[in-house]
Amino acid sequence: MGTDHGGRADGPAHEVAIQRGFSIDRTEVTAEAYAACVEQGACTRRIVHGPGIADNDFGCDDPTERPRYPANCVDRRQAEQYCAFVGKRLPTEAEWEYAARGADGRPFPWGDEPPAACATAVVASVPGACAHRVGPSEVGSAPDGKSPFGALDLSGNVWEWVADPFGPYDGPPESSGRGVLRGGSWDYAPTTARTTYRLPYMANAGNASTGFRCAKDD
């Protein structure tokens, strides 16, 4: 897990033992699926929220107009609530990274090279249908970027929450309230789509670039 060739937060490379079998969702949770949780009263409505962020719905994928787009604008607690609603949980950071990079430790889910087109990853500055759009694409829109286990969009589209608090690998977790986002997103550079890249972010904040997928014990 981690790397000795990335940013300070991404290393050092170290061994981690995952103690239990797990499954992870093939795609990010959709706006349509999250809306069903809201209708049942188990989830709260998605809005852009957090320190310094306007409290409005701009940028949040509408479940009626964009049902198959990611359920973005969520904070970590909202992601946890949805996963519990469907009998699952957020993946740990180690589980997420293993699902993305496989047993061979690849730097991107599909292999060694950065994304060169939207069909591989929906990130900024790549050619294709996503190049000039504002916002994420439908889940599963980048089939060439599937992971060794067949999971889609682990790089790009929206950042994904994991269960862990943020902290250095070689030290205790922070007490700042920051969580960890993984995988890059539609408005970030391809370098952030690396399987080892970690973005610390306030766990009680959500915006148009934050989403999630769920996992469960086998």
C-alpha cells in the first residue's frame, strides 16, 4: 500500500494485511439509488456543504434528470448512511486501494500508463466526450479503465470516500476531522487518478466532486 514516488501523504510504501474477504461495488452509487434512501428517511438530502462552500444545490446530480450519474455532493456520514441502508459499509482505505491496483501494485487500475482518453478515466485534460463537460459522467462511462477485479471508475468521475480518518501512514490519525478521498475526479488532473493518491478532506463537507461506493464482508 502507498508509494515512495508520490506526494508526502501517499507514502511510504508498506505492507498491509487485509484480514477478511470483501466485495466492493462495481460502480459508484448513483443519484437514483441515493434518492431511494432519502425517500425512505434513511439518508439526508444532498447539497453542496462545508466550510466556505455555498449552501445550495448547484452541481448536485438530479436523480430525475441524471439517474445514472454519481450521487455526488455527499459527505462521509451521508455515504455511511446510504451503505448501511443497503446492508453494506464504506470500504477501508486498504480495501479500496487493493480493489483499484490489484495484486501486482499497478499505478492505475488499468495498468502503468496515465489515462489518455475519457474511455479510460473521466478526468480533466484528456480527449474525448468528457473533455469539455462540467460535472461527472454516468457511472461506468469509462470501460477501458476497469480494475483487475472489474470495478469501474476507481480512477476519475468523482472522488470516493473511504471509512478511514486521514493521517500519515507512519503515524496516528489526525484529530482535525479530515477524512480520505480516493480516485481523482472529473475536475482534477490525471495524476490524482493514481491508485495510491490520497486527498485529505473535511469529513463533514461535500461538493460536486465527492461521491462513493460501498463494500461488504464476504
